[in-house]
Amino acid sequence: MCGIIGYIGAKEAKKILLKGLKNLEYRGYDSAGIAIIGECMKTRKVAGRVEDLSDLCSDLSGNMGIAHTRWATHGVVSDENAHPHTDCKGKIAIVHNGIIENYKELREELVQKGHKFESDTDSEVIAHLIEDNMRSGLNFEEACKRAFLSLKGSFAVLVVKEGERSIVGVRKDSPLVLGIAAHGIFLASDIPSFLEWTKNVVYLHNYDFIVADEKGFRVENLLEGEVYRPIDTVEWDYEQAKKGKYEHFMLKEITEQAETIKRAIQQDEEVIKSVVEAIKNAFGVFFVGCGSSYHACLAGSYLFSRIARKHVNATLASEFENYEHFLAEETLVLAVSQSGETADVLEAVRAAKRRGSKVLSIVNVINSSLTRESDAFISMNSGPEICVLSTKTYTSQVTLMSMLAHALAGKYEAFVSEVKSLYMDIYNLTSRAMREHLCGLAKILAGREHIYLIGRGLQYATALEAALKIKEVSYIHAEAFAGGELKHGPLALIEKGTPVIAFVSKENDKIIANISEVKTRGGFVIGVSSHPHHLFDYWIKVPESDGLNPVVQIIPMQILAYQLAVIRGLDPDKPRNLAKSVTVL
């Protein structure tokens, strides 16, 4: 979940790497560091954000280097645990994203050989392994290869050495992509880090070993030997990855949803037909995801039941191993991930493939690990999502779930027409008037310790997603319940003034009885519905839509969560302790 970037070329590396790190901060922002090679190698690192690192870099100069922004997994947040890590002599520097599972054994062996460690991280062993291999007579590249083959776990690693005019890298179960610009070569965790300079990319596979120098790059695979990796061109535009006129990426991405939902349904009809046919013929269907993607899977399970009369199991990817014994060749797994690099999702996919099950996916990042490991995939077409919180990709996921359910029911064209007819309604949900209305509500709720949310059926999935948005960005405890479960315990939490957000739709009016239960006990009821009700203390008006209720009802909740964060003086783009792409288990 860290972000790494390297550059070698004709330009000054420091400025490029610091800007690239800034573009990667959604992957982690506990600490940051950089190593630049000019006449000698110099490293700087700090427990803090990229801005703090920039203040330490005035004396750095050179046209090659590596950099890192950290989301801590091993070792506390400190200057010592920040990357880059170096060998005993400070001549070899590495940056790493992932987890080295056998680092304790490797560290003990290296300590016995006299190596001195400066950090508590798993990553530092890599620099010392390379140093140790060079002591035995191997050159830099061969020493790196042997070190990488000694590692167990997930890793994307970049290495530089004083006196060497190249950057060496490797990837295994953690993302790493090359960027090919006219003035140099980039190696990074994600495309937005270098999108300002180039759209030409090389997607790397597991165990790909890369050497980039001033002449270009070469790739070989540590298991397969010589391989060919083509240069592709990404369709994303750099302007899409900038905040533009908006103060935060979160607000920008919320307001883009009328467009991203429209793009989500722009699919190859033959691909949709083949996916639907696979779902129809499967004996046992699992939708798997994490976080917001899991909530989209849950909404999908309701949509498939109600629209297509098809049973689907919605499962947390991290819990999927407990269902592996049910899998067979006739089983279908639909994996959902924005990044396509979510570790738990990839583990679930690999479990399915071990059993011979068919794997399909819904993903935003093309040529990610998930797209390569799937039998077929559908693109969300959302463009880059920089804010740590999922907003536009969540609604694209739900839109695609609904489209597949309607297609299975023979209602594909009717659904596409419905989405197109809702364009202005969705646009108006993100309008200034709606934002001001929700800002008023946010002022009422900003000082509360608890917010509860209720819904039934599809609205229960929406309540779960809304609670996640509120808690992860405002740090207010928000908890969602199925409406019918209130009387089985949660009503004990309701007292005078307790805020409860209720999601209401015309097809499920039983929730009104649950709202009455809350109101009777003094709760402050916020209704999200197409029509007002006398039980509501505050009303958020949304359109009614048979196929997209989970979309139109969640957008105001995204805005509310954003407003709560801003009012409470928090950074909505970078909530504490979280990172965008969860690439560790």
C-alpha cells in the first residue's frame, strides 16, 4: 500500500520524483523519502508528508533516483523506518511496496554475518541481501536477482547503487509499471505518478526483472527468462488526475459521477452477453470484493435476485477462503476491485482458479493484476480516482451490477435508456444547491459522536456504504443496520436526539415502521427518499429509480461525508491510517 517511483533520464530527478510522490500520496502518507545519485548518492527521509520531505532536499542534484511514500505495516512511523533503506555502507538504496514474509529469518542470517540494521522494517533486509551478494563476488544486477529470489511474500522493489548508472526493479504480487517518456524512464506503483510526462507504459508481470538506464530499458523474467513486454498507451488524461478548480479530489470525483455512470454503460454488447451467459450457466455464483466494492457486490446480489431471479453469494474477499471448499469447475466468481491490485481480492481469485472455477472481474485499472488473472473483465471506465475514498468507482460498480442483472433478465436496452434518462437527475444531486443543503445537515451532525443508518434490501447495502463513507473521512462512529434488526438490539442505542439516517424507496415501505420505532424513542430522523414524510426531521430528496436507487441515494451521502470532514478540519482526500490501494493481506 506504499507508493514507489524511480526516474532516470535527461532531467533533474529531484523535482520529478517529488512531484511523482505527491501524485502517489493516496497510496500512503505516513512518511516519505528519496535517494538521488549525482556525483554520489544522497538520501533524505522523514516521518511526514511529501511537503516535509521537500524541505530537506535543497542540496540534492542528479538525473536518477528513487523515492517512496509509506503506509506503515512493519515498524512504527518514524524517520528510521521511512524508506529508502540502505546497506551497511550507505551505497545501495532500496524502496519497497509489499510485505517480506521471511524477513525475520533473512535478518537473523545477515546479522550473524555482521550486518547492522537501522530500522524495524521488513524492507531493509533487501538492501543488505544485495550488499551480501556483492561481497561474494556478484555484480550489481546479479546480486539483485539473487536477493529477489530469496524473498517470500509480495514485493515491488526499486534499487540504486552509487557508481551504477541504472535503476533495477522487480515485481511480485505488488504493482509496478514502466513509463516511457522522451526524456527518460519511470518505474512506479501506479500510472498517475508519471501521467504528467507520458502516456506510454509497459505493464509488468510477476517476477519481471527490470533494468532502466539512460539508453532505455530491458525486462527479463526471473522464472521464465527472456520475455517481451509491449509498450501500450493509456487512455487516461493528465487533467483527469488533477484537482482543477476543486479544493479536494473527493469533491471533484463526486461531481464527475453523471459522466462516469454514463461511461460505465458504454460497453461492448458482445462482452456483456458473454458475461451474462457465463453467470446464467454457472452452478454457484460468488461476487467478491473489499470495502466499498463489497457493498457493490451486496447491492448486486439484491439486484440479481429482484430483477433476474438469480441467486448470488456476496462475499468479503478476505473471508472467501472459508468458502473455497464449495468451489468447482461450474462455479463462477465475479471479483470487483477499483485498482485491480487489492491483495484480498487477488487471493480470492487464486483460490477460485485452484479449484478450476471461472473468474470474471469488474475493474477500473486496465492491465492490472486482476484483469490478467481473470478469464474476462468489464472496465468501469471511471478514469483515475485519486481520493482514498471510493465515490465515482462505487457508483460505476453498482451501475454495472444493475446492467448485468437487467441483461440477464432480457431488459438490457430498457436499463440503458433508464440510465440515460437519469443523467440530469444525477447531475443535480451534485449541484451547488444540494451541497449547500447537505452542508446545513453536516453542521448539525459534526459534533455528534454516533450516527446510525438504516435500510432494507437494496437500501441496506446503501446504508452500509454510507456508514463507511462517514466514518472513514469524518472519524464519527457511523453504523448501519438492516431496518428489521433494530428491535433485535440496536434500538437500545437510540435516545433523544440520536441521528438516524433512513433510506426509503417505494418498493420497500416496511422501513417506515422502523423509522417510527426510532422516532418514538426520540431519534433525529434524516430521510433519504423521493417524497417527504411527517416522520422526517430532515429530508434529502432523491429521484426514484428501479435500477439505480443505490446510486442516486448514495451520492448525497458522499457529499455529506465530505462536508463533515471539511467542517471538522480534516483532509477528505487522505484520511488517517488508510490508503487507496490495499496491496497487503
